[in-house]
Amino acid sequence: MAAPPFILFVCLHGSAKSVIASQYFRRLAEERGLAVDTAPAGTEPDAEIPPGVVRGLHGDGIDLGGFRPRAVTRADLERAARVVAFGCDLGALAPAGRAIERWDDVPAVSENYEQARDVIAARVWTLVDQLGET
């Protein structure tokens, strides 16, 4: 049996936008019965998830259960069926020819969690729809 497709979300600190995207992606894919795997990562990961993100996701019914930000690796990028980056440069870490989707215009989570979450969730819906069609 083949491994499910892996969708990687990457932001600078691996503690806000990529985490929100990964958690919403996981939830929506499960609701639609899609077999996929996902993870968030950062190019310069923080030590922990900001309290506002933890509160926001908890209020949305998502428990991070001790999740810690982690650095993106070349192996992550090689394994991924799709890579979405939020305002960060993967530079030489990305394998040659690796397509990177850019969601650089998502508002700052620290300024307005709900607005950033809504933009991310709408794009995640589209991504899940696309994967459901294949």
C-alpha cells in the first residue's frame, strides 16, 4: 500500500501560519475521508507555539497537545507531494525543480488571528478540494 500524499506547510517560525494551515488541512481532509499526511515546519523555528495561536486553535476545537515547532528539512521537501510556503525563502534547501506554492499575502497572525485563520482556511479548503478531485 502506497503512503498517503504528504502536504508540507512552511513559515518562518513554524509556529503560526504553517501550524494553522496544517491543522485545518488535517481536519478538512479527515472530514472528507481523504488519506493524506501533513506537517508544519519553519525555516527559523520558534521554541514554542505563541499563546495566541494555541488559544485561537483551541477555540476552534483543535488541541495542539504539546506540539513544538521544528525546522524544515530537505527530506521533508523531497517527500512532499505539495509544499506551501508563507513568506519564507527555502533557498538552497529545496531540491532543484521543487514547486513551492506561495501564500505570502496572508495577514500576520500576531495582529489578527481570526483574519489570518480565515484566509488560510479558505485556501486550505481549495487545496483539499483539489486533492479530492484526483
